Amino acid sequence: MTDTPIRIHLENRVISAVLHDNPAANSLRKQLPLALDFRDYARQEVLAVLPEKLAMSGMPVGSDPEIGDIGYNHRDGVAVLHYSKIGYWPGTAILGHFDEDVTIFKGWSSSKPVRIELAD
């Protein structure tokens, strides 16, 4: 399997992204479509609790997400949309990456509904 195109619906925007071909991303792909409430965390990322934990077998014990990466923190069971560089973090897996500017995720003062779905 190769990268899978997905769409993120936020307010009146549709943002393109891809999910990579790895066990955690494949596990997320099976849960789509999802409607989640994302909130800002530490002015670095926005995150939301997933309804089901993702498969971590075969995934690294941590990662160093880049700006625009879609991540997963398996300790807390949260999907993470990275809009800043956080450095290496144990328990984090990279699920995919945004094809577009991620500054739309910065500066949230409250949670926002986000829909994630497979692109046609």
C-alpha cells in the first residue's frame, strides 16, 4: 500500500493530507470517517482523543515530528496535528503529513470540530 490521500474539514476549509503506509496509520484509516473535537495543546499542536487506540506493533518507540505531520501519541490515545517543531517525543508515531500550510491550527482558544475522511 502507498500513501493514502485524506481530507480534513475545518470550519469552511478543506485541507489535503496523506496517511503513510504503516501499522498505526493503517489502523486509523480503518476508523475513517471521523468527527473529532481538536484542541490546542501547549501552543505547539492540536489534538483529539480517538475513539479506538491505534495498532503500534512494528512502530518506533518515539519520533521527531516535523511541522505539518499528523501524529499519534499512543500513551494518551490522541491524534496530533503538529504546527510547530516539538523535537523527539517518546510514545509518538508519525501517521502522515499535510500537503498544505498548517498555520490554520495556530492560536485556537477553544476546541473545534474537525472531520477526517478518505479522499475520493
